[in-house]
Amino acid sequence: MSPSAYTSSITAILSSSLLLPSVLMIACLLFLYLAYRLALRAFSSSASAAAATAPARKLPLPPGSMGWPYIGETFQLYSNSNPNIFFALKQKRYGSIFKTHILGCPCVMVSSPEAARLVLVTRAHLFKPTFPASKECMLGPQAIFFQQGEYHARLRRLVLRAFMPDGIRGFVPNIESVALCALRSWDGRMVNTFQEMKTYALNVALLSIFGKDEISYMEELKQCYYTLEKGYNSMPINLPGTLFHKAMKARKQLGQIVAKIISSRREKKVGDAGGLLRSFMEAKEALTEEQISDNIIGVIFAARDTTASVLTWIVKFLGENPAVLQAVTEEQEEIMNSKVVDEEEKSLSWADTKRMPMTSRVIQETMRVASILSFTFREAVQDVELEGYLIPKGWKVMPLFRNIHHSPDNFPNPEKFDPSRFEVSPKPNTFMPFGNGSHSCPGNELAKLEMLVLLHHLTTKYRWSVSGLQSGIQFGPFALPLNGLPMTFSRKI
Ligand code: HEM
């Protein structure tokens, strides 16, 4: 029975009076249909993997276990609230390259800096980015993450033009206004740190995309984005009423809003609003409206929760390490005092943010310890040999950033939060909070800038304390202090 035939039979049955038995029957049919699809997929993936491996039979597969048919080791991965425990245990048992089977896909996980570099940099052409189809259609199929080759290189040039230092240095005073406004709104109340950091990161992302002057449509755009976000991790069932369906509708509306902004810019011939949209609109080889909107939605997505998670961890680690907080505060107070002219505090400049080595080390160490992106995904486009093992075509390959960041070979006493370790550069390819290679993060300069600006005002003007005694970690999907770190912030004087 095809899915569409199945849907029409649902309608027919619901209109009859035998509602309950019919619903049970539907549930049974749905179960059988899903079981059939899963079995078919499991069979075809193992068959194609077997066919692909045929020419390179002599090489062994990496050590490891594949678990149960189809479900593989998915339950083991998720049985712990922290998936990093699974990765660490596997590495201890099998070494730095091992195979497993997660969510219906055979995978090879790699945790040596050399293997991660091969996958992401030197032999990156053999490993394509890969995402579940539902995520791809929600973010936009033409977004940068999913691309390779010429179109990817073209997009990357345009994105980097907007987010490299020359593209963002002019935004410092505007980012500062966003930071001050956020901090004022937290004063004297208990806040969910992560939620507040998300608001901050979203406002900075919109500023860096649409430029300083764009104010129309921003509220509408935010509302649509919130709906999209709610559906992002939901079951991909596109039926009216589901979160997924609402998210897809919101995605369409976001595209329409971006189209309206583009057309009003073209009419008014607004030249200098700055930001990513300008970079896209000025592209020599024009991008279509759809390509622009897919990439704008994608960048908001890439910029927001990542930066907000890191900022939340920084607040936590500074709170737990008074000596480090003291050192950061002193560094920031010195800058603040140098900015006071006629009893008035002048705006921060790009150059000021380059005089913050201690704060920068805190950011680096936080990104190492928290490793909010524990890993990334690629897919082998052909049979590949890696460290003497075969990776069959179609298998997923996951460089485990967190394992590399937490290896005592790369970072002695790795669980300790110690920003001073970054007084010396880490060994090559051992520190990759922004990834590596042609898909590494083009927003890293902006992320660092917005964190420095917020930390400048936070440490010089506010104190904070954890509300409640909860400690722990949650994943949503990025690693995060439990419950988003409820905190009370108050002004120092
Ligand atoms: C602390 C905050 C951030 C972290 C930790 C982070 C981390 C990463 C990582 C690890 C990747 C590579 C993923 C892979 O190789 O599969 C990546 C890609 C990306 N990031 Fe970030 N990111 C952050 C902030 C931002 C910001 C602020 C922006 C934009 C303004 C941004 C835009 C992007 C884009 C567009 C990509 C895809 C690049 C491509 O596929 O060529 N990120 N990010």
C-alpha cells in the first residue's frame, strides 16, 4: 500500500461510525507499513554496502560491533543521557577508529587528529556532508552545509566576505548595543541563561545578515524562526497539526519574508546596509531568491544555538572558577577604564577586542571542555582506505571532536578547566571547535567577537549566582548545562 493510498483510506474509515476499531486497524497497518520500510531499507543498505566493498575485500573493516539488525547500537548510544560516554567507552575498547551502527546507518567513528584531518581536509573530496533528508528540506536544500564542488565554493566566498574581519569590524558598536540591551533586561531577575543567550545570538545573527539599517519584518521573521526551530527535532511527519508541518509552513513564510526584503532593497537600491544579504545580492554570478533564502535560514540556524551554548558554558565556568573570573574582570576593567573620556564610556572598537588575551583563552578553553559539537558527519563517496581499514562506500564517517579535545595526549589533565593551557598553541589538528577544512565554520570570527563584547560588559558591570543546586549536562542537540543554567544577574553598583 502506497503512503498516499494509505492516507485516503484513513479519511474513508474516519467518516464511518466504527471509529475505535478503525483507529486500531490504522495503527496496525501503520506498524506493518513501517516495519516493511525498515526491513527494506536495512536490506538495501547492507546489500549496497556489500557490493561497494567487493573490490577492496582484502582490507579489514575497523574493529567494533554493529549491534542488532537495523537498530544497531542506537539504544546503547541513547541509553545514557550523555552520548559522549558511549564514544569514550568505544574508543577505550577498540582504539581511535571503530565501527558501529546508529539510526539505521553503518558508521565509522574516528578520534585521532590525523584521521579527522584526512576526513575533513586532505581527502575531503572522498567524504561528502550528509544530513537526514528531513533536516535538509527544513533548512533548505540549497544551503551551504549540504553542498560540495563549485556551488559550495561560490557560496563560501560570499559567506566569508560577510563574516571575515573586514565584513564585521564595522558592526562592533551595534553588537555592543545588543549586548547592553540584553544585560539590562536580565538585571535583578532569575533568567534561563541559555534562553537569554539565544535571544542575544539571534539578534546578532540578524544584524550580521541584514545589516544595521534593516528593521522592517524583523519581528515577523523571528516568530517564523521560532516555529521552525520547534519542529526541527520533531518526528518528520508532514501532516496538519504536527510540529514538523508547522515548521515547514514557517519555513515557507521565512522564504517569503526574505523575498520581500530583497525586493524592497532592489526598489530602494539600498547599497550599504552591510551584512550577508548584501554579499549575496552583490554576487557577480547572481544567486536565485531561493538560494539566498535557504542560506539565510541556514546561517541563522548555524549561528544561534552554537554561540548561545558556548556563552552559557562560559558563564558557568567563570562562576565556578573565581580566580579566572577575577583575571578576566581585571583585563576587561583595564579596557573599560581606557575608554572613559570626560566621565563617559566610549564604544568598544574592533582593536579593543584584540586586547583581550585572557578572555580569549577562556573562550578557547570553554569550547574545548564543553565541545558543544561532539562530532560531525560525513559519508564515504567510494570505498576508502583509512589507517589500514576499509570504509565502504555509503558508510557514515564521524570525526569525534570531543574525544580529540579530551585526550590526555593532546591536553594533559583534560577534564580540568584551565585557560592557561592556551598560552601555548595546541598541537596541530587537536583543537577543532569550529571544524576543519572546506566546511569549517565561516562564522568563527563573528562568534568570537560577539562573545568578547558580551563578556566585556558582563564581567565589568554584573555579578551572577547559580539559582538552585542543579548541576549536570543535557543535549538539545548541543551540550548544555542542565536546564539552561538558571541564574540571577545583578548590576555591580
Ligand atoms: C561558538 C559558536 C560556533 C561554533 C562552535 C560553530 C561550529 C561550527 C562547526 C564545527 C562547523 C563545521 C561543521 C562540519 O564540518 O560539519 C560549522 C559550520 C558552519 N558554521 Fe559555525 N559555529 C559557530 C558559530 C557560527 C556563526 C556565528 C555562524 C554565522 C554567522 C556560523 C555559520 C556556519 C556555517 C554557515 C557553517 C557551514 C559551512 C560550510 O558548510 O561550508 N557558525 N560551525
